[in-house]
Amino acid sequence: MGKTYSFEINRTSTASPASLFALEADGSRWSEWAKPIVFHSRWARKPDADEVGAVRAVGLWPVYIHEETLEYEKDRKHVYGFAGLAPLKDYRAEVSFTPNASGGTDLRWTGRFTESVPGTGAAACKALRTVVSLLATRLVKHAERP
């Protein structure tokens, strides 16, 4: 059994929780705000009701990462993990959107996974932390645009 790794990224935004959530939770909109990391985004599977079970495909054709929604609390929290073939074992990420005293939002994006190959976890965690940090920054910047 491999080691477990985790990370946490925090950002503050002047945008509302609803604005940030709408961008992050909608798999078809990631290509609007997540470039240069995500050039294409689409729904691979989208259920009708509460979004649990939805699968977004993000990346650059022909390589997409599929992420499945595990928990969904509109405008508050989105939890997802990799669906299908996964580059990391047991990956689970949570993005929370908390209103703050200044009228904006405190964004918290966490993730954890188990290394698939012994000795690769630290490098994978550093790379994932870097990618998610960039995504969080791009998300805030896009949501704050007039």
C-alpha cells in the first residue's frame, strides 16, 4: 500500500460563492477560465438532478482527464474524484466556497491521493499542488471580471 499525500490551496475573491461555484462545478465551462491548463472541456456524463454522478472531461484532445462529482452542495461545495483510468490512486478533491466578512468568498481547494508507484507521491503532490494553485488563481480572476 502506497503513502497518502494531500494539499490545500486557499484564495480570497471579491466574487460571490455562487459565481465561483458556477464556473468550477460546470464541466463544460472549464475551458473558459482554466487555460492554458485546460483547452477543452465538456460533460462526459451529466445527470438530470443534483449533479452527483456527473463526469466532466477536461484537457487537450486526445488526452482528457475524467472527473466524477461525488458530492454537490450548490454554491457551497463540490467534491470530485477521477473516473475511469486515473493517473493517481484514490484521488479526491474538495472545493469549498465560503462567504467572507468583506462580501466576497474564501475559496479552499484540497486534494488527497495514494501514490500508485512507491516513491512517486511527493513529486506527484508537488505537481498537482502547482496545477491546482494555478487553477484556483485563474478561477478567481475569471469570476472577478466585470
